[in-house]
Amino acid sequence: MNIYQEKVRQANQLLDEFGLDMWLVLVRETAEHTDPVLKLLGHLNAVWTAAFIFTRSGERIAITGQGDDEAVRCQGLFDEVLPYTQSIQGVLVEVLDRFQPRTIGVNFSKSDVSADGLTYGLWLSLQDYLKGTPYAGRLVSAESFVEALRGRKMPGELATMRQAIGISMEIYDELTAWLRPGLSEKEIHAYVTGLVKRRGIETSWDAEHCPGLNAGPNSPWGHFGASDEVTRVGETLNMDFGVKVDGFCSDNQRVWYFLRPGETEAPAEVQHIFATVRGAIRAAADFVRPGQQGWEVDAVARQFIVDAGFPEYPHALGHAVGRYAHDGGVGFYPRWERYGDKPYGRIAAGQVFTLELGIRSPYGYISLEEEILVTEHGAEWLWPPQTELMLVKP
């Protein structure tokens, strides 16, 4: 069974948990504007308006314009592929009449872009298609369902994600062996992207900003990419980086300290900051359990940092990883307006998240980012976390 076959079966199985009789994905001209969920389900490109329907009783039905139907049919993901010529309306209403759904989930959300694929124009078209039927009043947001489908990884997805993180760590190791004082962030960026290209893969986000680098205390902070700052003895280097393998991403951060002549270890202050960051991430990982709300996990790490005498970090503790490095849905978000309803999402087994935070210091930005898999009993590292500063000799 391939990854897409695993995923469409999972879609049917999740409907009951979220009280949906049917999930309806309505799309058109997907080369120009696609629904994010299509990446989860298959190579479901459409030129004409198409409906992909999943029922609580296990049926999967695709309604496509004639000419799109054979490309969908040959993937073997749907029990029926029903083509139409002039209008989707008649076929769509016939399918709804057959199943008589009381709740129909469609993809709109105020907080989660990955669950907000139904455009306003298509919403209006759907209302027109269903005019005079009872189904127009049975449309509800599928946000929680879509978040679960995206977030709860199937075995094939997890295997590919482990492969991606393994390759990214190979690249981290090659970079560590090559690093030296006096390299600019732009030189390091070029070296890393060259290692990625040599492997015939992609970076997890746009290559202009991946890897993200912070050499020393004067490097621009945030999603900047690479500046003209250089590595110097007595300072740190942080890198935020991941690769995409067969459509799945990794996302990790590592930190190095550049030894001064005569030093054999980093100064005590640098080690203390690193230990605080490491400890906050460990505390959050130890706390994670299915059923928790995301903000509760963030609060553990945030309190750890504050109790250690450092300012709290100005972002979420972690986000979901999957088809994208920032994969949408549930995450470890603080209860800030900027994150909408996402801090209140429930953690579930099978989800993959980052745990990431850092402290800005006179030596540079000291930050780590690890990936965890939520299990029935807690959290499992997808890759062994960084436990010590990596040291670069002068």
C-alpha cells in the first residue's frame, strides 16, 4: 500500500471521530490555486471543477470534468470516478441524495491555512449547486478533521520523514567538518545548498532562506537567510535547516561555538545558555502526552526559560512537520491573538512536531530545534537531540 492509499483510508476512518458523515473537497483549476489537502491524498490535479467525496461508511467518490477523470481513475484511490460534461451540479446532488449526509465537512478555517482550501468563490458556487436541497444547511467546517488527517502520520509518511531527517543530519555532519572561522553566512549557505543539490533533493523551504544562519551577535534574527556576517572565534553559529525527500520535510537547528586559541571548551556563560535551551526543550518533551492542548506544552518550556532568568522567546515552541516544514494544524502555540484558535488544538498520537527555542546572547543566537513523534505514552525523538555544543577549532 502506498502513502496515498494509506491516507485516503485514514480519511474515511477519521470521519466518525469528528462527527462528519461526509467530507467534500471542492476544487477547480488546481494548477493555479489548489487546496492544500490534495497533496495528502494523491496526484489529484483538476482543470474543471471537481469534487472528492469521502463518507463515514467508507466510500470514496470523485466527480470530475470529462477529460480529468482518467488521470484520477488510474491512481486507484476512489471506488467511483464519475465524469460530467456540462455541469457538476446534477452528479453532485445525485451522490448526496444517495448517502443523505447530515453533516458535510468542507475546507474553511479562520485560523489554519492548511484547512482553508475552499475559496469564497467556490463556496458561493457550492451554495448555488445545493440550492433547493437540504444539504446547503448541512455544511460545516472540516478544520479539526483536516488537522487530524494532516497531522497524524501513517507508517509510510513516518518512514519518509525519518529518511529526510537522516539526510539533513548527514549534511550537518559534513558542514561541521568543513567549518572554520572567517566564513561568511553566504559562503556557508552556498556550501550547504551545494550539498543538497548534490543529493538531488530540495530544501524544506525556499532555498533563498534555507538554511537560515546566525553567525555571532550581530546577525539579523528571524527568517532572514544569510547575511554578510562571518564566523569568528569566541562566537556561536546557529543554523536552521531541513530537506524535503519524496514530498516530506525535516526541520532542525544546531549550534556551534568557535574556540579561541587556547580554549578547549566554550565559556561557562555560553555553556549555561546552551544548557538552559536544552533543558527547556527536554522539559517540554517529557511533558507531552496525547490529549493535551498545544499551549500547555508551550507553557512548560516558556516557564523553564523565565525561571532561569532569561526573557521568554517571541514565538511558538513548535509546529507540525510533514508535507511542509510548517505543516499547519495543531502545534505548541502560546495563547496569543496572532495564533487564533490553534493553541487550543488537542495533541494526538502520530503527530510530528518541532520543539524550538533560543536565547540571544553577546556570543550569538544559541538555539536548538528538535523533532518529536507523539506516541500513546509520550514523545519519541525522531533523531537524537543535540546535547553538547559542537566546537570548531581555530
